[in-house]
Amino acid sequence: MQRRMPISDLLAPITPEGGRVVLPGVDDWLQGRTLYGGASALIAYTAAIRAFDDLPPLRAAQIAFVAPSGPEMELRREIVRQGRNVAQVRSEIRCEGRCALTAFWLFGAEREPNAFHRAVEIPDWPGGPEEAEDAMQGKGPAFLQNNFELKRAQEQRGPGAPVVRRWARLTDRTGLDPVSEVILLGDVLPPGAMRAMRRQGPISSINWSFNLLDTAPDTRDGWWLSENASQHADHGYSSERLRLWNTDGRQVLDGMQSVAIFG
């Protein structure tokens, strides 16, 4: 079996100086004619943290997927504001002279809490991934088949409530820090709205925003419980809530996404 290139190799050409880069092994990370959204978001994040290495921990992000991105790109990044506790950084991927992705990253130092409230526990915990049934084997876009393992985490199959929930794991985590791993995994599932689609058709993420609930997330054996749930779908778009939990049932990411539904 041919060895796949780890994501760390894909990120290796990104330098603190930014500018033009040619990424290797992009074919392993394609979703149709563009890079998988989680990989392109991670590229933009990596460009930011390699340029500014004294940033506090990541707290939140807003990412717009503007156009297809490929192996040849220009990386831009700038500090928009640097305060005593919070730094706001903008990064951008440009392909063929045009913006392909723009992202806004919020980094914040830890402060003494004046409010404390844990995320609500998931009410129908599916159990751990060890005994769960494999899912999506031999199916889905190239990035999914080449780089991830998925296991079922819900009884539902086919049409029904617009929620997709799976255990997900990156097959090669070499060289990744935990936050980068979560960014890469946070957008891994298809939208929940696919369960409400009347006919098969292409889908495309338009944007993704998330809050990171744990600045040093960890889990068992690389497994994360991922859920995409459509909050409303009509007129060719779906508003989706994206969440990620570790194997102890602790939520680590809370996000929203707009998805275009064609066909």
C-alpha cells in the first residue's frame, strides 16, 4: 500500500515570510477541484502562527471559502490589532492572483474567570469509538478516503433528521499540534442537510466560524466525535452547527457554517 503524505509535509513549505508557496501532495487533500476546507483553513492558520510566534492561544476564527485553492498559492498575513491580552490576525490565501480564502483569527491570553459555565453534555452519548462500526469506507471525496478514519456514532441511516454524527480520526497525525488537528478535523463531515436533500447534488462550504472551548484539546487515540446539524435549509443554502467532542464527552469546538446546496 502506498504511503500517504502526512499533513505536516503539506505544511512544510510555509515560512514565516509568507509569499508564494508550492505545496506538495495536494492531490491527497482534494475535495473536487479544490483543497478540502479544513486543510485550507489549516494552511491559513499555519501561515499566521509561523509569522507571529509570540501569539497567545487561539480562541476563535472566522473563515470564508471564496474560491478554489490549489498547490500554487500566495500567503498573506497581518496583525490587525495587538492588545495586552488579545491579538487579532488576518490571513489570506490567493491563487492565480485572486483571493481564495480569507480568515480572521482571534488569539487571547487566559484571564481570571469572572464567569464559569461548562458546555452542556451531549444528551445521547453514542459510546466510545473502539466498538463502533466503520463508516464511509471507499466512499466520499479524495481527502476523506486518503486521510481519515470514520466510525458510526448514530443509529440513523439515510434520510431523516438533518444531523450527521461520526467518530473521526486523522490516519497520520505526525507533526501536528492539538489545535491544528482540531482545525483540520472540524469541517470533516458533510452537512446535516444532506439527510433532507430531495435528490443527490453537489454541496460546497461557503464559510466557517468557530469558538475553541479548550486551548489545549486532547482525546484518546486521536478520535473526535464530530457533528454537523442543519439549523435551517432552504433556497439552496443550509445554516449548519458544527461541534466537536473528545472521547471523554467534553466539547472542544463550537461552530457555524453556511453551505451551498446545488442540484
